[in-house]
Amino acid sequence: MNVPDVHTHRPVPPGATAIRSLEPGEVLAPAHGYFSAGIHPWRIPKAWEEVMESLAVTAADPRCLAIGECGLDKARLKALPSGQRPAALDLQTAVFEAHIRLSETLGKPLVIHGVRAWGELIALRKRHKPRQAWLLHGFRGSPDAARALLEAEFHLSFGEHYRADALRTVPAGRLFAETDESALPIGLIAENLARDRGDDPDELARILTANFRRVFFREP
Ligand SMILES: [Zn+2]
């Protein structure tokens, strides 16, 4: 199946449609193909405000289709002594909010990494009232989490691992597919999604392509 891969950390073969996720410190702007640019919540540099300024320049490239991945990861805070966790979450939030502003300024969607932070992400979307689409990547949550996020107008992207019961709650128009770090080809991931949704694979491929064009190229 030939479907767009909305989030990958691997080099993209020429001819494939994929958004390669890049971070500061990686070679920003690859030789060919589309990319996204952002600060991952696991790797926030000390001078993140300066880094955001150079990221804004890179992200203005027309081949940069989205801002991110960026977001909130509360599981990551568990590694810290409990007294340091609130400040660490505040820092993740401040960096994520800088990405929200950049997404709105440049008119490009957000690709979001979210772990155990559905409530916070939904509250941020309500507070900022963004015009841009917010795509939660690598969604592995429950059907209840999916419903709450869909209600708040998130788009959900699924990769190699997910809950099939949550996958089935997503309306076709909000669904995306990705490889992320997986070695599985995107076509196989999309076939798994079609099987677990009970969708015709060709029909799902058409839908995933149409969603990609609508969200990242503003096609109707
Ligand atoms: Zn990723």
C-alpha cells in the first residue's frame, strides 16, 4: 500500500511521501523530501529559546510541513526526584507553547509527542485556540483517551503499536499512519490498520492520502 508516512525518524527513500522528523543538532533540512522540525520533550537544550529562533528559520522552508515533534511526556518525569518534577513539567510546557506559537505564526500543523498528558494537552488546545491542526503521533492510548482527544479536535496518528479498540473509535477523516522508529514499512502498517478497522485497504489508502493533503497542503 502506498500511503503517506506522517512521522518518521529514518531517511526517506526518494519517491516516497513521508515527513521526516528532525531536531536541532541533526542536519536540519534534508537533501530531498518533506520534514518537520522541533524540540523533543526528552531533549530540551539549556539554551532552548535561542534554539527556537534558529528553528523558526529552518521551519520557514516550504518543505517543512509541520512543527514538531514537540509536546509533553509525564512518564519521563518519573526518572527525576519528585521535588524536581513540577519544574520539569513547567519547562516542557513552556517549550511546547513556543512550538504552538511558531505553528500559528507559520501556519503549519503541530506534530505532538504526548505521554500520560492527555488532560494537559487538551487544556492547552482549549487555552490557545489554535487555527492549525494538532496531530498526536504514535497514539497508543485507550478508547476513552482517543474520544477525549477527538472531542478536542485532535488528529491521531497510528504506528506499529496501538490498541485496536482505540483505533476503531477514530473517524476516517482524523486518521493518519506513521513508521516513527519502526523498521516496518508504512504500507504494512497501513494494512494492519485496515485489518483492525475492518476497512478495505485501498479505500483506507485513499483516505490517508486525502487526509495528508488536506492537513499538510490545505487541499479541500
Ligand atoms: Zn517520533
